[in-house]
Amino acid sequence: MSAGNAHYVVVDRHGHRVWSRYGGAATFHRDLLRGPERTLDFVRRQQGGHAAFWTNSVWWRAVALLDLSERRLCVHTEREIVGYPRTGLREVRAWLAILAALWPGWAVTWMPRGLYQVMEYLGLPYDTVRYLDEPPSPLAGQWALAPAEEDDLTRVAPTLVAVRDEGGALSFGGCWASGLAEPLMAGPAVLASAQEEATGFAVLESVPWNGAFLDVPGRRLDWWALDRLLDPAWAADRWRGWTLTDHGDAFEEVAALIGPELLLDAGTDDDALRDLAEWFARGTADPGVRERLLRIHRSG
């Protein structure tokens, strides 16, 4: 099965052009390590090269938008780093820091809403990409499994949901097959419903890509998210009367709201940066890229 397509969108003073690489999501993290000039050469060798070359949104799994005038690189992928032991939120932060070092003078930004943000950046309607204008399905009534595998706490659910109920009790559930879009579409009644597989605390050795804290007495929802593929307006009706706060990738802020029942024993950003830079360096055949990666490793 393909790892999914990668889209590359290049914006300049003449407008935008789109290229696509079949299966490109599998190598997406490494492909961008080339730096701006060599990445542009790589992109222009892929299929496409015109403004309407979008594959449907079911097949895409990674996107990079390169704005040449603004020197801005915006990225998103649903895929983990292929071959790396784990890809939690800290590892994504480390990859972005590596890109920033290898793309000097460029602003490197993660897009948690992927192609939706690309469309907004370009001023295009969502239905420019087939199926992108279709909302995700909401969660089933019994949506939760344990937040981590019992025998491997580094294997965590992509999305962690913590719920404080009307009586003040806290529970944790893991969404294993989705990002944060589906929980947001489910609304408070579904998220707050009793879950057979939920736990009273969560000890995790990797930071989930997404996490939400539902405070039922306070009628608040706080979240962090790397993967929130939806139009924000789609879930608005389900959360009327609630205070919604998007913390970006700042899981630390949401974890502090949840309290000590959530223990994230996942090292530091510096640890992740050193380890990932060294790992990428071992796997590249380009001596120039290897040396730059090793410099990041030594200074991380």
C-alpha cells in the first residue's frame, strides 16, 4: 500500500504551481533536508507543474508550500518519520528545528490543518481539491481505547482526550485512528460520555500529536494539535456556549491544566533534536547535508 502522495506548492509573483509525487509521503521528511535550492530542483522533477495539478484529498498525506517571495516554507504530513523509532510531538518539533537550520533565512511553519490551510493561503475554495470540502465523520459512541499500549508506553494514541466530568472525576481516552478533527466534530456530549476503555490516569513516554482537555463543569475545551484537518466552522454548532482554546503545539500548557494524573515522561526538545539530527546524518549519502546535520547534533 502506498504511504500516500506528497503535494508541493510553489508560490511566486506569478501565482502558484502544484507538483505531486506518488508515495512521496514516505520520504517527505528526508526530501526537504536538501535546503531551498535543491528542494526546488527536486520538486520541479515531479509530476505536474501547473496551478490545477491537485490529486484528491484522500490520497494526499503530505504537503509543502514554498512561498519564494516571502521565503516561507509551510509543511504538514500525517506520516511518522519512516524508520525512526517513534515520532511524537517532540520529534516533529525537532524536525522543524532541523529544517529551519537547513533553510537559513526562511520561516518554517507547521500547518496543523494541512491542505485546508494551503487553500486559505492561496485564497481558493476547499472544493478546489476533490473531497476536501467534505467534513470528517464524528466519532462513534464508544470512541476511546487506552491512551498507550500496555507493554510499550512509547506507542501512544495519535489523540489523547482527558475529560473532567460534572463530579470532578478525570478520565483519559485514546483515539487511535484519527487526529483531532473527529473529536471536535463529535462535540461535548459524545466526548463526555462514559467510555469503557478509559483510564483514570495516563503515563506516556511519547507526546501524542494531539491532545484535548474537556472541562465539563467549566464548559471549556483546550487542545494542542499537529493534525486537525477540518474547517473550524464545521464544528462550531456542536460547541455553542463553550470556551474553546487552541494552544497550537504547546502541549505543556494543556498538560498543566489537566494536572498530575497525566505524566509525560518523554525527554526534552533538546534530546529529540540531538537524536533525530544524528539519525538523519547516518542515513544520508550527501556529505554536505551530513555535516550540517552533525553540527545540529553537536549543538542541540
